[in-house]
Amino acid sequence: MTTATPAPPPSMRLRELVFGAACAAAIRAAARLGVADALGDSPMSAEELAAAVKTEPRPLRRLLRTLCCYGVFTEHKDGTFEHTEMSRLLREDDPGSLRSISLWCTEPWTWAAWPRLDEAVRTGRNVVQDLYGKEFFTYLHEDAPESADVFNRAMTTSSEQSARDVAAFLDLTGCASVADIGGGQGHVVASLLEKYPSMHGTLLDLPPVVANAVPRLREQGEFADRVTIVPGDCRVAIPVRADVYIIKNILEWDDDSTARTLRNVVEAGGPKARVVVIENLVDDTPSMRFSTAMDLLLLLNVGGAKHTTRSMVDRLTAAGLVIEEARPVNPYLHAFDCTVSA
């Protein structure tokens, strides 16, 4: 017979919560040091791990002890440490690796932005513009190229992991062409071209993004003759004709940018065109702590927001889209299958 561990009293829980930055920093440190990669399938001592990742043993033990409190690694009675399901996700070679995403969510600029959340809540404006004197993505690419690289790797990881789910979810039978708007490096397009051998695909995103499209879409790639890569900003124009337009995880900017993107896709597709919008929702997900935290981070960096079901419906209908169906793609993504009104 087991006895449930009683919940900590509110005073203890609040103390733990206000030290949340320590947990985030510990995960970042472990990811940057490569601790999870150094730890194999057998338990290792702090001394062995320290030698492998070139740190001092005592502070490394302190770092690991903190992470064990959150289920990231586990410590045995003999003082050795072993992987848990969570710690394995910090490995580079894990199929579900979250290492890049963990680094992205704890980049240096985030530590400067979070303390100004009250200001963002008061004004409804992002704080990055005031911190760095320029728009967030401009700042990343001009002043923080290492952080921009972390962002690109995190988005690649996220896209790779969700692309197969999206391709399996979408029924594009009878469609001759599909366009992924703001589609990053093209993981979704590649998965759909693999599923539908006669379909033509188009990938549109910013020039530096599509310049690094997945090899399968580039010259000499297996889908090179069935794809068109278009450098561009979907907030400015979408010079693409297709039977189906996919918009995934990009309607999180400020309201004006979201409205312009939807208006552009409606103009590009014309009456009766099919538009599939795929987003995380903050009111219908098993991961509310993550999605609401990301919602606040979007407020800080670009003045954007994750959507509720109602806010998503309101924006789509205001743009002239008729929602035919809305249902989950996986536990974290929802798809709104729409057509452009006649």
C-alpha cells in the first residue's frame, strides 16, 4: 500500500514558484554543458560526469541535485545519477529532443525581458523595442546572431516533430497544389509531398529562412521538381496560387500583422480556396502551463499572443474565412479547416 504525498502548503509552493528562474537556468546550464549527452545508459557519479563535460564536480553535483527535484535526472543512494524520461529529452540524439527549445526559451534576452512583464501588461506593448531599440527579429539577426541560430534550430525541431502529425491529419485527396505560408524550412511541405506523389508544393517564408530549406526541397533534392520556393514576407504579400493554403503557428504576432497575413492569403486564394490554420490554443490543451507561459513570452518579444478558440474564430471570420471544421491535430495543435467566402 502506498500513501500519497501531501501537497505542499501554499507558503512552500509560492516560495518554490518564485524560484522558477533557478529551475529554468539549471535546465539551460545542463543543456549547454551537454550533461545529458555525456550520461549514458548506466548511472554515473558527479566526478565522472564532471570529467566528461569539463566542469568542477562539486558545483555539477549541486546542479544535478536541483534538477533531480524536478524529475530531470534521478539520484541514487550511492550518489550516482541516472537518466529519467525528461532528462533524455535534453540529449541531441533523442528523437523527441527538446534541447534546442529549452535553450530558446532561456536565451539571454529573455532574462532581460521577464522582469518587465508588468510594464507589458500595463501597456499591452512588447518590451523588446525599448530594451534594444529595434523590432525583435531585427534585433536577433543584427545583434544576436547566436540567439537567432538557437531560434532557427528550435523552430526546426518543433517543425520536424509536428510535420508528420500534420501530414497524417490532413486529407488533401484531389488537391493538385499546396502552399505552406510562413512554412519555415519546409518540413510540412516535404511531408505532404511524400504523402501525395502527384502534388506540387510551394514554400513561402523570409529569404534567410527559405535559404536553409530542407535538402529534399532544394536543387537536386528528391522533391525539387515538385516544389517552388518563394522568398517573401506573408505580412506584405502572398504571390502564390494553390488549391490549399496552410498557415501554421504564425498568427501569433500583433493583431495588425495577423490581419494582414489573413487578408493576403484570402486575396491570393480567391473565393472557395481552402485555408487550413494550425495553432496552439491557450484554452484547449493538456499543457496549459507551457502554452500560457509562451503566450506571455510573445507579449514580451513581439506584442503577440497565443489564441483562445474564440479569438481564433473571430480573426478567421473577420478575414472572410468560413470555418468548416475545427479539431485537434495532436495534443498540442488544433486545425481550423476553412474556405474563402464567395
